[in-house]
Amino acid sequence: MNPTQPAPAQPTVNAVLADVTDMLRTVLAEYGDDDVLIGMSTTFNRDLELESIDLVTLAGLLEERYGQRVNLAEFLAGMEFDEIIDLTVGRLVEYVVWSLKTTQAG
């Protein structure tokens, strides 16, 4: 690494939460619900009432923003049905931060 160039910024929870919130607002705008409060404890199913097709849209937005480093389908595939139903924005944000740090380190 060239010492005159700054090290790449580590992804932060707050930065990723802001990105994911923007993506969710894009998805929710289709239903006119883009002003809903979104935080780390917000659930995709109960609070946002997202359908599986909405998760496909979100996966596309995540890939558009972060590339192949963040794979929502792979993340969800490792979960039981109940875990998917109870999935929070915070858990997704933590996964994105972890994925970005892992690929950055590799």
C-alpha cells in the first residue's frame, strides 16, 4: 500500500444503516410507505410488511451498491424460516458490514 494514500475507509454500522434505509425507502415507495421509521430493530416482515419479491428487489439494490461482496440470497439461505420472518434491519446491516470488512481484508 502506498503510504501517501489513505487506507480504504472501514464500513461503519451507521453508514451501512443509512444505505440500507435508503434502499428500503426505494422499495417501500412502490407502496407509498417511504416515510416509515426504519431503525436497527425494524423487522422486514412485521414492521415493513415486505414480501419475498421485495427482498429480491432489495438484493438487487444491495448488489448495485456493494457488488458481489454482499449476497442477500446467500445470507437468507443460511437461515431457518422463523429467522427470516424475524429478520431485522440491524441483522442485515451487521451482515453487510461483516461482508465488506471480510472482502476488504481478503
